[in-house]
Amino acid sequence: MNVHSSTKIGLAAVAVAGVATVVAAPGAQAAQDCETTTVTSQVKVADEKKTTEVTPAVTHVEHTDAVSHEESRFSKVVKGESHEAVTEDQFRNSVYTRTYTPGTDAVTDTIEHPAETHTVEHPAETHVVHHEAVTHEETRVTGRGYAYRQKETGKVRYLNTPNWNGEDEHGDLGWVRFAEGDLTETVTVVDEEAWDETVVDKEAWTETVVDKEAWTETIVVEEATPAAFGSWQWDHFTTWTTTSGTPADEDGQDGDDNPLNLSQIGEQYEQTLITKEAYTDPDVTVYFVEDGEPTTNLADASWTADEPEGWDLVDTRTVEDSPASDVTVVDSPASSVTVVIPAVYETKTNKSEKCAAVVKDASTKAESASTKADSEVPNRIDAGLAGNLPNTGGPDGVLLAVGGLLAGIGGIGAFLTRRRKNA
């Protein structure tokens, strides 16, 4: 390979299957005698790619229904217990009392009696003088009067009725009025009533007559009395007691002639007293307690799935033993496959001319992949050598791969020597 000095020189380095290939940039063309050099290279246009294809797991859902059971609480009514009346025998006695009156001396008194007299009232001695009444007569108009005559008999009657043609008390009819005038009467007027005058011949007087002369008397105010006992009388009962037998006298005395023995115990009476009436306890509702005594509190009752014998149902509930659930079962697990897509390369051909005089640049595009130079370029670029090389392309866009150039320096020298011989 010939590299000539020119105004512009480009280098390209490509790592292919662990071999770095260096190709001269477009050569120089001589004005008089020029030598053309053609270099074909592989340029990577797409990196190798890895694609992972994921196959999801195949599953199905298995549903399990909730498991539950019913529990109930039970009660029953316990009849109240009957209790007999509580009684006790009690005793009491009659108590008799008597009075005692001590003997007393007679009590006397002296009474001075005045003379015993009486008075005689003498009335006045009188006689009666009678005085007649003083009177005079007067004529008075008593009303309007009418005179009637009976036609047949000629009887006359005076009435104060102006129009009367009735029947009289004798059955006579046909009365005719023939005159009228004032009716008068003559009355005696008493100017002073008649009266009797009592004339005192001797004034009344009182006479004291002595029936018995004054005298002194000794009297017994209170007779002397002997000591005496009253008869025994029922007085009261002793207090009821549960102890039978005759108790002691209340005064603690005895003896019929003892004036202090004024109380004694008499006959005894007995009674049976109900101290507590018979009764029956109220009915009680009790609730079933499993493995325990029944309770009167519903909140303490047992919930049980079995119905106890002799008990009544109170209420029922449903208890969930295990909830409903959905379980996802994996029929086949998920899987993934990594597919490697190789890197893509493009073939490029560069030509350069070498002239004796002025040098000018020239370049051509890559020709057919079937050229001779293609056979000398490795077909696969080693990815480890290629790396991510910086693009330092010259004027024609050729890559300068410094890393690849250094890595394959030995191979490059051999390749240039071969190309130089062919030229």
C-alpha cells in the first residue's frame, strides 16, 4: 500500500473478526504520471442487537366457596319454686288485777245552823173600779149602691153591682134596678177603751216567820271505813312469746291478804302465727351454657351448633369457618428467549491516485461486493475489537478507529505489504 503526501489524507480503521484493516484514503492523481490505488473496506452501520421474547405464564383461577355453619342460642323457662308459709307457736296469759283500799277513820265537822225561818209575802189589799168606754157615732159612705125590685114578689134588694139580673139565693128571678145612691153606714167610734182601775187599800208587805231557832250540829263528813280488797278483774294480756308455761306475776307478790299483791297471772292462750306467708318464686328464663351452669344473661349464653334437649330456640347466626377464596394455579410458567441479531456492515471502496506533480484528492463509492478487494477483507468484525469507536472521519466520512488500529497493528503491516506488491 502506498501512502502519499497530499493536502488531505484520511485513515479508516475497522476491526473485523479480530483483524484491524487500514485502507488508504482517496489517493493522489498525478498530473503527468499517476498511480491509482483502490481500497475496499467494511463499515458497520448497525450494532448487534439482542431481543428477549417473553412468553407469559398460563394460569387458571380455582374458586373455593366460603365454609360456614349455623349456631344458635337456646333458653327455657324455669318455674318458680313454691315455698310454704313459715309459722311459730306463740303464748300469752291473761293478767288480773285488784284494788286495795286501806281502812280510814271517820271525819266529822261542826255546823252552826241559823234559825230556820220562812217569809210570807202579803199582797196589797185592793179593789177594782170599772170605767166604761167613751164612744161616739159616725156615718160613713161605704160605696155606690143600687136598689133592685123583684117584679113578681116586690122584694127590694140593695147591691153595689150596677147591672144585676141574676138569681138570688131563693131562686127568684127578674130583678129590676129602680134606684141608685151612696151606701152609708153608722159606726161607733171608741174614743177611750173601757178600763178597770185597781185601788190599793193597803200596800203589800213581807212577813218573816221563825220555824226553828238557831242550833249547832256535829256531822260525820266521812264515815270510817275498814281496809278492803277489790275483786279480781281481767285487765290485759301479757305480750306474745314463744315460751310456754305460766310466767311470774308482774308485781312479784303473792298472798291473798298481801296488800301489795294486786296483780296475778291467769289462763294461757296459744296461737300459731304466720311469720312469712307462703309464696312462689317468679318464673325465670335461663339460657343454655355449654359445659356450664345456665345463665340468666343472654349475652353469656353459648352459641352451639347442636340443639340441646329440652331447650327452646332463641336466635340463630351463621358463622364463617373460612372465607371464600380464589387461587391462581400456574399451568405453565412464564419463559423468555433471547434472540441475537448480528451487526450489519456496509462495503465501501476508496480510490487514490499518486502523480509526479500536483496531487488532488479523489474518492469513489464502494463497488460491487464481488471485487478482488472484498476477498481480502474479513467478512466478520470481532465485536470485542470494534467496541464503540469515535467517529473521526475525514473529508469523505471515513472512520478513523484508533483503538482498532492499535489492536491490529501486526495484521495491518502484513496487509499493507501485500497490497504494495500487488500495486
